[in-house]
Amino acid sequence: MTIETALHALSQMLGDQVSMAKPDLDAHGQSETHFAAAPPNAVAYPKSAEDVSLIVKICAEHQCPVIGYGAGTSLEGQTSALQGGFTIDFRDMNEIIDLRSEDMTVRVGPGITREALNEQLRATGLFFPIDPGANATIGGMTATRASGTTAVRYGTMRNNVLALEVVLADGRIIRTGSAAPKSSAGYDLTAMMVGSEGTLGLITEITLKLQGQPEAVAAATCAFTNISDAVETVTATIAMGIPMARIEFLDAASVAAVNAYSSTTFPTTPHLMVEFHGSDAGVKEQAERFGEIAAEYGAADFQWATRTEDRNKLWQMRHHAYWAILASRKGARAIVTDVCVPMSNLARAVAETQADIEASIITAPILGHVGDGNFHAILLIDPDNPAERKDAERLSSRMAQRALDLGGTITGEHGVGVGKLNYMTQEHGDAWNVMASIKQAMDPLNILNPGKVVRVNG
């Protein structure tokens, strides 16, 4: 591997689109969570798929690692340059390429963020619904198969990506899928790339489904005396077929952290946060039916928000919950883990996780997108305390094993990165080796985000 040679060649060809400045390298080597910094040797800022192809061809020639980078908000170390190499930051490929309102589709560059996309779509009456919380880039969301608060109604990135442009490990530029609503023409390469975390190709363009902006939106919070009643409310609401746009859960510790961080006064008990989209009459009916179900499980302190500014404030608090929880213990780092289970096993999974946490030596608030069986634990540790790290890793491992035992998955939306590698055999068995075979066939030199998702030689 001759990174220096590749670096010299690309610097000559791309000029100031390549940076070796220490602040750039440090920024691109950081993780949102507990992983140690792993900076690249250089950062490239391409402006086109052709630039990306050139970078990858040079890196392939010199067997130099290439790591894609969006906003750096992933939680399992997906953008860490474990073996050095080039980070490709897509910040300058951030435009809407083609909007087709009549088809309700849009083609975008990978560097556009979800908030910027929706801001530009506002006048069209359309919006892109996937909301992972962070203002992530569409490319990063595609690469990690992101979902978030609205997945219960609109699905995940898997359901909302129609087509891609991808640069492969040898520099070829290919297109997968089309703007058609469906296809049975050959292997579904689009689905394979969505969630591949930059290990099979670098995504340079995405075609997305859009939705019509709802006529009416209503959101609410409600409090429960215990965690089981809150989760049972979610299960019952789903079973009744009430079409919620969002239904989020925060345990008492999460609520306390949000109160301290956002100067709110929610009762420090488990809460649900819900939102309904539709017509005025439909939203009113859905909200009333949910209120009746929640009341049966002892819900209290309902607070409704229908004005846009009030709803935005409500969801901003939810999106800031991670930072609120971090701030609740000064100097702490977080091991953030997520699992997803069938709805029928959600209450059991949450209750048993809470019991494990109560018996541990660390604090670990629980929250999540429980409308689709997905919840998170934010395991707060003193980074200089080996006993706390060991206990957090034990808790994370028990969560993963419990999810598998209950017919679920080790990660509903965070992805694998490096943090979940050790659980992949348990979930997939020999199918994980098949994934490695696909990786080796498509990237024989193992230059695309090496060390993530699968384990291969080289």
C-alpha cells in the first residue's frame, strides 16, 4: 500500500479539492460516540461522479483505502479511517438534480442534507419524510439504511430509494434502478447498495420517493407511571391500525435529561410522543382514538401541539435527547446501541433491558422509535473507567442477544460499522460469509471502507 504515492497523484490532479490540513483530518476521524479517533491521511472534496471515479481509480492502483463521508452523524464508527487512506467528503455534491413533482420523485446529490432538501421542496407541496433525528446527508442516510421517527408510517430508506448512481471499487460508474414505481428486471442492486455503508460502492446520486405534505398535523406528549404501560399502549395502537406518523418513547431518565437540557417541565416518568398526519377530520379522529387507548393504560398529562412552531419545538427536544443525555453526566462518553424486535415482543424486550440497566453500575436511558419495535439505550460511561466500559459492553451484548432470541435484529437503524461486527455471525450465520463473498467479488482489493460490516482477508 502506498498512500503517499496516491496522495501525491491526487493532489496534482485535484488541487485544492484535496486537504491534508490537520483540522480537516481530525474532524473526519472523530466519532459521535465512544470510538477512538481514526483520522484519514487526506480528505477529498469531489464535485462530480467523475471526480469520485478518478479518486477511486488512483486509490485502487495504489491499494489505498477510501471512506465515504456525509455529515459524520453515524453511531457505529462507519466513517472512521481505521487503516488511514482517503476520506471522500460529499459536501460539494449537494444539489437537487431533477425534481419531478408529477411523479413525486427527486434526484439529488449525496451531500444534500434532509433539512436542506425539505426546505427546497417546501413550495412544491411535497416533502421527504425520513427523519433520523440528526441533519444527516441523504447519501449517508442511504448508505446506512437510516430510518427514524417517521418510519412507522413512511418506512425506512429501503422503502424510499428508487435508484442510485454508484462508483464501484474499480472506478466504474453504474446506475441501479429507475424512477419507475416497480421493476422485476434482474438483481436488485439498489437494495444491495442501500445499507452497504460504503463497502460496495460510493453513492454519487440518489432518486427518492416523495410524499405530499399533509393537510393537518397534530402532535402530543403523554406521561405514564411505568415503562410497561407506555410500551403496551404502543402495541395496542399499532394493533388497532391507527396510522400514526410518529410514536416515540422516552423513559424517565431520558425525560429528566431533556428537562434539564431544554428547560422543560415534563413529569419525570416514561413518556410517549406521537404525531398524526392527514386531513383535519382524519387527524382529529386518529388523535381521539389514540387518546382513548392511552387512557386505558393510565396515560396522563396530555399536551397537544398543532401549531407548526409548537410541533417543531416538541420534536427538536426529542432530536436533542442524545445530547441532553450526554450532558446529564459531565465528561461522559456514550456507547449507543439499538435493537429491533417484533412488536409482540417489544414490551418484554424493553422491560428486560431496563432490569439489566437497573442492576448495572452505569446509567443508561432508554428511548426509541417504538412504533416499529426499534429502541435505543445510551450507555453513559467514564471513558477512563475500565469497569464501566466493560459493564456497558456487557449490557450492549445482552441487548443484542435478547433481540435475536426474540426474533429481532442487532440493529434496527444504526447499522453495523465496527461496533456491531461481533454480533453478525449470531444474526446471519453462514449468510454473513455470503456477504463477505459479495464484498470480495466487488472489491477484491478491500479498499472501500475496510473493516466495516463484514470481515474479509486483505
